[in-house]
Amino acid sequence: MNYNKKTIDDVDVNGKKVLLRCDFNVPQDKETGKITSDKRIVAAIPTIKKLLDNGAAVIACSHLGKPKGEWKTKLTLAPVAERLSELLGQEVIFAADIIGDDAKAKAAALQPGQIMLLENLRFDAREEKNDPEFAKALADMAEVFVSDAFGTVHRAHASTAGVAAYLPAYSGLLVAKEISIMGKALENPVRPFVAILGGAKVSDKIAVINNLLEKADTIIIGGGMAYTFKKAQGYEVGKSLLEEDRIEYAKEMLKKAEDKGVKLLLPVDNYCAAEFSADAEPVLCEGDIPADLMGMDIGPKTVEIFTGAVKGAGTIVWNGPMGVFEFDKFANGTKAMAKALGESGAVTIVGGGDSAAAVEKLGFADKITHISTGGGASLEFLEGKELPGVACLLDA
């Protein structure tokens, strides 16, 4: 996939209407609907300001939650419009529909320097089906399309890819940063290139491991997925998370790493517990894990090996925690990796989701080169997949 795409710096938007796909899928309080983190809204501000300052009339759009094509009042984007108004210091005009009379009238009347927000795209089932008529109706309101929702570029939806069939498509500042940093890390990394993979399941990361074995110098595997690999090596893993149907695959990957001369590092000791609970007492196990225990975090020897492998790296990509980091007693491994990344001096990239949450929760976010805004998208990026929402942008 070509990661070299045209950005908003390559287009004159003065006096033009710009359809801007944002990621305003913000967490909300289930009872009150109040936005509990506006990080995603804040992340869109630089692109919005640049467009407005350059004389564009901005028609912003996003999804929120999973309404599955139904009009669910609880998932309205009205609170987002309100918060965006506060952050921009100007009114964000809110459309009561998506491509209906209200949206069309407000878009037609929109002046340069003004911004409006359409209602939740996923209230219309045609959005997720990438319906050409729906995409064309969105595109008809504007003259230029700008994609700035990296969290959705792995989806071929009407607002992420479909509209590019009808409008010249450019990347916003957020998407441009994501694809340039992650693209360079995979295509031309500063070596040694170390990939750290964690999280629960091998099956979630099959294609990632396979792709990274072609590119990385060292692959570190922790978290729940490590126990399937340990089983493949002939160890007992007790009640730990295990994917029986992936043991053969794990054996293949261990063999592939050996054949390619890639160091594949697995835990040598673990903190285990009798039950999956925040109050469980950690028991240190080396080698085999007893039948009545389950692995919950990497142990001190493993921490030493893993953090040692990170020292002296040129590029580090991390996706997935090393243990059950949401339980304080089992967060040490993840903490140690976050600290090692922060102190490494390498180009450090943390894929979204749990690892991003861990780095932020543990206070190392400001020491990381880049924290991806898209969990699923960054994972598919690491798999080497073509991302529909990036492929549709104009090549630079």
C-alpha cells in the first residue's frame, strides 16, 4: 500500500465546502449521556482550525456507538457539537439529520469560516454498507473530502471510503501523522526494530505476527497470547488463557522466527493466581504453571529479558499489554514495558486500545513518540493490510 498521500496542505480550500470525516466516537456516561473524555474531539481541532483559517466551510461528520442503522436518541451527536463549539470558540451548527432536508439546507447556506456537524452517520444503515447512493448524497454537499478519522480507516464505509469516488480525497493532519509514522516504521524502520505484542488472544494477532516476522529483528510476546506459545514449546500452562486450536500455528511461528533469524522472546516466569480477580494473591511461577493456577502477568526475570531487548532499539512498536494491567497487582509487567519504552530513546509507537490506555494510565504518554488513535486500524496496519480509508486518498 502506498502511504504517501496528499494532505490538506496540498489543496486550496478557500471558498470551498469540505466534507470532513472525524472520529467523534467519544465515551459517554451511560445514565446522563455526558461526554467522559473529549480527547477525540480535541484531536480533530488542528485540522478543523486549519481548514477554517484557510477559508473553507466545514461539514464535519462522524459515527457514535453502534446504533446499527436505527435512530437512537441516546447516540445523538448533539453533545459533541456543543463541546466542539466550546473548544473552537465558535458556533458549530448542528444538523438534525444526515442527508435530509435540514442537513442539505444548512450545508447550502454554510459560509467560509463556518462549521456544521451532521447527525450520527450510523443512524442510516447505508453508511456501514458503503451504499453508493448514500455516499453520493454526502459528497453532493461538498467539493472536497478530508479524512481525519484514523480509527475508522480500516472500514470500507460510505463516509470513510465511498465518498472518495465522487470527491477529491485528502488526509487531515491526524491521519497524515498516523500513516507517515506507522508507514515509515514498517517500511523503513530505524534498526534494530523491536515489536512487542500482548493482549489476550493469538487469533487476534495471527496476521500481525506473520507480517512482523518479515520485518522485525526481535518480537516479544506477552499477555494472554503467550500461554498458547508456551504450550507449543511443551510447557504446562495450568488454567491460563489457552487457544488449543492455535497451538500448531504457534509452533509454525516459532519455526519461522528461527528460520528467519528473528529473536522471538516469550516469558520465562509469570505471576499467577488461583482466580481471575483483582484481589487474588500473586504466586510466582517459573517454567510450568501448576494445574490450579492461571498466568496473570510476566515475572521479574521476564521483565529483565524484555526490557533488556528494548534497550538499544531503533524502532519499537507495541500493541497489547503484558498482563491483566487493570488489576494493580498484575500491572507490573505492563508498567515496566511502558517505562522501558519511555526511556529507550528509540522511535516508539504504541498501537491504540489497551496498550494506549496502559501508557496513559501509567503516566508515560508524554515520553512516547506516537500513540495511535485507532486500535483496530493500527492492528490492520501492522498486519500489512490495505486500509480502504487510506487507499482511497489521492497519492502524493
